[in-house]
Amino acid sequence: MGELQTTMTVQTVPASPLCRRTFLFSAGGQQFRTNATIVTFKSFLGPGVSNSVQIRSTGANQRRRSTVTAQSKEVEQQKQLKRAYPFHEIEPRWQRYWGDNRTFRTPEEIDTSKPKFYVLDMFPYPSGAGLHVGHPLGYTATDILARLKRMQGFNVLHPMGWDAFGLPAEQYAIETGTHPKITTMRNISRFRSQLKSLGFSYDWDREISTIEPEYYKWTQWIFLQLLKRGLAYQAEVPVNWCPVLGTVLANEEVVDGVSERGGHPVIRKPMRQWMLKITAYADRLLDDLDELDWPESLKEMQRNWIGKSEGAELNFPVLDSHGQERDTRITVYTTRPDTIFGATYLVLAPEHSLLSSLVSAEQSKFVEEYKELASRKSDLERTELQKEKTGVFSGCYARNSANGNAIPIWVADYVLGSYGTGAIMAVPAHDSRDYEFASKYDIEIHWVVEPNNARCNNYENAFSGEGEIMNSSSSTSGLDINGLSCKEAACKVIEWADKAGFGKKKVNYKLRDWLFARQRYWGEPIPVIFMDDNGETVPLPEDELPIMLPGLDDFTPSGTGEPPLSKAVSWVKTIDPKSGKPAKRETNTMPQWAGSCWYYLRFMDPKNSKALVDKAKEKYWSPVDVYVGGAEHAVLHLLYSRFWHKVLYDVGIVSTKEPFKCVINQGIILGEVEYMAFKDHSGNFISADSADTLGEQYQERIPEENVKKYGDSFVLKDNPKIRLIARAHKMSKSRGNVVNPDDVVSEYGADSLRLYEMFMGPFRDSKAWNTSGIEGVHRFLGRTWRLIVGSPSSDGTFRDGTVTTDSEPTLEQLRSLHKCIYKVTEEIEGTRFNTGISAMMEFINAAYKWDQHPKSIMEAFVLLLSPYAPHMAEELWFRLGHSNSLAYESFPKADPAYLKEGTVTLPVQINGKTRGTIEVEESCREEDAFRLASKEEKLSKYLDGKTVKKRIYVPGKILNIILEKENLKAGFR
């Protein structure tokens, strides 16, 4: 069959017919191909332009279409009938429109007199698994906020990018032999596709990735600023070294002595590391928390992590084997110097620098064995309060200068070398950990604090509170604090120690300097070199940046601690740009945290090659107004970002002290609820009430269709006496409870997924996924569609246009609309998205009772719906006669006049039976209500010519008209 050519003139109009084949449009010498189901010609030609358009449909395409089998057509028709509305056509169409028209692009040059709204999702790591339905929860919330603010006239910055460096990609590369950049770019492509399929209004022109040299050039630049200010330094520190992964792990990445990823053994090993002096900013990080609109629980987590405490450093002279004081002193930090008389032993961390010089020959073997065991534990494991305390005696003693007593020196892993001085004075009577340790190893317990409300006799547990000091005086030291309060005693002990040379007042922090080096390939190169002749560390000039990550075929761990980059010999060997002398590059790379510390700034000015961010743009957009992400980032990411931001503030790069004005932690979406029944040894079901002693091997999972709700419990449908256990778990591949959003979108549409995730419950709460629950919001969208578009034809398709009318809205309709506007606006701004949806559902329920649906009312409702369900809203807006996207239309505002309950609907009964209703003022008198009822057509037929016996009127509630009996009968005749 030859090529069919037709020439036609097209005048662009708001609506256009559905296209059934792929067209090639020729206009003005240009060609455009489209297979969109709706062609908006202005996207090709511009509004109001007439042109000669050639439509060519090739015979080959027609033949390919004709090969579609009758069976597949039937399947598609069944799907069409099942769908509540044609989301499968609507959603791809509008996603293409938004992309082609760059609808959500924030221009580089904007009107800065307008208010701004910068809403940001926490940087996602593009894993190979792609998204599951838990991920879009936060993304949908920020998108709703972004869409609302655009429509309220704000300049909105709503970008997306990728935290793409990191260990997972490198491990996958090692396992598969595929370069990490290849897999990372593939993962990014998948994530991007999934996010676009959900209709998120990101400005994709601002997309950034931490692995691009144009980006990490500025990460390296920030490192040089830290180095210049003395905030980056090198040190030999004990680290969590994983030989299998070939890298240092953060404490949070080690669980039960093995790596969180892969479960590989981890040991403590001293290594040369880059450190960032975050401790220099501890007070500012702590004090500025008070100014932030963050959840109080999140701020408290940061306060605890920083861990500021005030106390004293006290010195304990070490004794030789004859009980004489040596020149060596052990310095301890304590927040309770008032309890110094109760210190009956010292504890050193296994990694304490003095330990090897203190241990006796008899105890040396036991101490070394203990140190080896401790090196396999993370700091979190060692300080876990619930774990059993372990330790070993060093064979050495020290003197408590307060009372002159010789006290034993122990080694225990519940003391960390990185906190305080790496040594503590143990007061078992008044510290629970010390008490547990002393009880286990039969060490003396000496009570020195009497509680205010109890006598200190026969204690079986430590008392850690405050009270009155007792048993705390010594003629030898001249120190007497008996009878003082704990605070008074602490001050007196510090004063005594300072004068006697045994100590001083000290402020301490739990916060440790940030270990900033990783022995891995897939990370940002650190921009320093080491001179061959003297080993001097030399920062590279800023004009040398970026220091590019070299291509490497073998990025497996060396196993020696040398990073994989050491294998890039030609890259490692370099020349100092200033002196021209030979040098070697740093082969450690930055941790994954580096790139995610400052990305929010780059989004403000992503294409700037001259500066990290333009000053004027930063001043306008800073700080981030709303930052949404998981609570798992409550400490490290947010703390590191705040630290870098404060450094950049001091350097003069940023204009605000804090990066994120408001942080919101969304809840977790758990997997679907699992119902478990217990069985006895014979295999018979028993109720969970009587199954406490049975293990999990006697549990059986019950399908949801065999379960029913009974009161507050779940029971077997066939045997309600058998109570079940209902549990929901975090989604994970290992549990097999991951729900892929692609599947949900395919069956119900992206708008249904968005709406359901917001409707599941309060945004900040955790909740369990229920696939059947999405059907409810899908039906709501279907009802909305049919209300405006009309009912489908027999084949499931819908007409063009809408069934709305040009009639003037009634008072009832206006009140219903404006109540909805008020509620939806208030709930979105308060991030109470679920109740905003409820308000829209109530409106649709009310609207279905109306005889007519005025266009002005339905247009306003479509705008209300658009932040939640943007695809459907855009399509309805288009069908209502608008040629432009609604993304920048003004969001409806509630008119207070329609929010007042000025009138009520009053039921009217005739002889006790409701015959109709009337609209009356709240303060309406009985006579007026009766007069209105008499004029109402539906009621007047019962009243004309009748004698009223009496009236019963309850203002605002009911009017009951009692007629004479004979007249009533006559009326019915």
C-alpha cells in the first residue's frame, strides 16, 4: 500500500479529537511526530496560528497495527471497563506535556519581589532496586506543597538530584566486574523514570549528581577551605576496618561486630585518616538548634549526639609495685566530681595510650586478649546499656588523692578512647554501669550520696540522683564535703583539685571529630598531594580543580589498607604545580556524606562554573523552607550539613546561619499486615492468648481473606475463638514484602498512588501498606471524573468535554465549595494531607446530590484537587475549556462570607412524617418558618385548604405541622 498524503489547515483550539495513529506533521518546513492521544496543536505551531499541515500515515504502520490480535483487543477492552477513569491515557499525555513545555522550570532570572518557597527532598541514593511504595511518601508531600505555593504566587524551587557516590555501587561493581559509573547511571535513569511517572513537579533542568566532575569540583573546593581554616587535619586514629570491604566504616555501619552491608567481620585498627574538626563548632551547633522549626525529638537527638556536659578533669597518680607514686598520672573526666570519695576503681579504654606501660607482667596476656576482642566491636556495641559488662584487671593501682586510698585500674570496653580522656573514675554506688561491673568483679562499693527522701542503707542498685553528701572527708587531703548538696560539693572539689594540682574544671562533648577518609575507589578524590622528598602535605591550587577520579579496571580492595586508587600508578605520581617537584596524590577518597552536605546550595545555581553559588541567588533562596526526609538522617546528615553550612557562613559564601528552616520527618510505610496463627505440637490452631510459650516454628501465616476483625483483635474467619497476631514489617527484599510502585501505577494510576499514600494516615506516622485500600481512593477519583465528564459509554470510553453547566451556583453550592477550599488549604499548609482529602471527598458526596453542576464551582474544585492528583486535574481543566496548564493558575481562596453558618436546612414534617426541607436563617421565628414551608411547592400540596391543629417548632432542628384528622384524609383523597 502506498503512502497516503492529506493536506489540511488546522486552527488551534482548546480541545482536539483523540488521535488513533502516529502522525507526522509538516508545518513551515518543520516536522513533528506525535502518537499522543490528544494533540494540542499550539505545542507545535503556537496558539491561534493557521498552517497547512501534511498528515502522513505510512502503510507499514497500518499493517503493524492490523496485526493486533482480537484477543489482545478484548483484554484491553476489559481493562478499559474495569478502570474508574482513563488514567492510562491521561497520565502519559500530561507527563509528556510537562516535559516538552518545561512547565516546572524555575528560571535563572526571576522576579525577586515575589515571595519564595524552597522545598526539598533529602537527596536519594539511586540503588539498583529502584523505588518501592515507601519512597514516594515524602516526594508526594513536597510535590503537593510545591504545587500549592506556585498557585499562590510564590517563586518555587523544587529540584531533584542524586547522592550517587558510595559503597553499595562499588561493592556491586566488585561483585559483577561492572564499573560503578555504569551501574550508577543506569540506576539514576530508572529512578528518574519512576519519579516522572508519578507526576512530580521537579525542575529537571536543575538535576545534579554528586559523581559529575562539575559538581564534585566544588566539594573539593569546600575541603580546601576547611584545610585553610585548620578544620581538616590528619591523625592516626583507631577505626572500624573491614578487610573484606577494604574500607573504614562509620560506627553506624557496624552491627554486632560485622559490617551492616554484607555482614563481614570488622576490626579496630589504627590508620592515618583525614579528620574534620566539627568539635570546633559544637557550641554553635547546639545553641542554634533553638532557632529551628524542627521536631523537638529530632533536635533532642542532635543535642544528645553533641552531648555537652560540664564537669572536671581529675588526676590519679599511678602506683608502682611498692605502692609508691610514679611520675605517671591517669586523667579522667567526670560530670560528678562530688562523688570522688566513692571512686573505688579506675577504668581505662582498651585503646588507652598509657595502658601498655601500666599492665603488670602477670596480667599482660589477659589484657592483650581482651584488647583483641574489644577491637572487633563498634563503639555503639561497646556502650550498649543492656549488654553485660566485661573487663580485665591491669595488675596496677592508682591513688585516689581525695582520700589517699589505692584503687585498682581495670580495662573495660564500655569506656571509649574517643570520649573524654579514655579513662573514668568508677563510682559504683552512684552509676549503674559501674555498679554492674563492680558487682560482677567483687569491687568495693562506697556510698557517698544520701537521697533527699530516703536513707542510704542496704541499696541493691546504684543511686544516680542528687542529694546530700556523706562519707566524704579526709584529714590527709584536707577535703571535707560532708553535708553539702551535690552541686555545692562539686564546686568545692573542683576548687580543691585546682589548688592542689589534681585537676581543673572542664566542659566536654560526646561529639567526636568527623572521620573524613574512606579506603574506597568510588568517591571524591581529596585535593592534596604529598611531596616525595619530605612527605609534606600540600593542598592543590583551586584552579587545578576538579581532581578527576581516574578510570580504573581493578577497584577491588588491596587487603593491606592501601586504597584502590593506589593501583592507578600513573595518576598517583604527579608534580607539585608550584615547585615542579615530584609528589604523590592522596589515594583515600571522601565519604559519601561529603556530596550530600551542600547540594541544597548547588540547586540554587547548578550551572555556575565560576562559583559554588551566586551570592544574589543564595541570598534570595536561602534557607530551605521545608526539608523532608526520613528520621534515620536525624543526626549525621543533618549535623554534617549544618557544620559545613556554618563554615561557609564564616567564609562568606552563604548568608544564613542554618541551611534548613523547617525539617519534617515522614513516617515509614511498612509492608502489608501479616496475620500469624499459632499451632500446638499436634498441628491444631490455638489462640494467641495461650501461645506465649511457643516459638515461631509453631506459627503459620494466614491469608487475609481467611481473617476477620473481632473487636480490637483479628481472628480466624472460620473459628473466631482463634485470635491471631497481626504485624507489619519494614519493606525489604529479604522479607518479600516490597511493593513496586510501577505495578500500582499500571493498575490504578499515579494519581491514585499519590492520593492513597497521603490518605493512609497522618504524614509523620508509620502505617502499613494495604493494596486493597488504594481501591477506595481510586473510586473517589472515578466519581470525580464522572461527575464532571459524565458516565462512560458501553465500551468504557468517555465523551469529550464535560457535563457542567453555565448556571449560576446556588448558595448551598457556594458554601459547600468554600468550606472545602478553606479546609484543603489549611490542611495542606499544615501537612495534614489525609484530612484535606477527606474534605474533598465530602464535597464530591455533596455535589452528587445537586441537580446541576455549575462550571465555576467545578473549575474551583479541580484547582483544589490539582496538588494531589495533577494528571486528572490537568485533563479536567483542559476539558473545561482552558488551553494552558493549571500549574500557575491562582489557587482558590475561601470567602469568609460563605463560611458562616447563616442558614440551615430545616426538615419539615406533616403529622410526624418528613415531607421536605426548607432553607431558613438560624434565628428564624416559627411564623416565618411556617410561611416559607407553605410556599414550598413540595409542601404546599399537603397544606392548601387544610386546617392546622398545632405546630411543633425546634429552631434550627425541625418544624412539625399537625393537621386536623379529617382534613388530612381529604387531602390524601
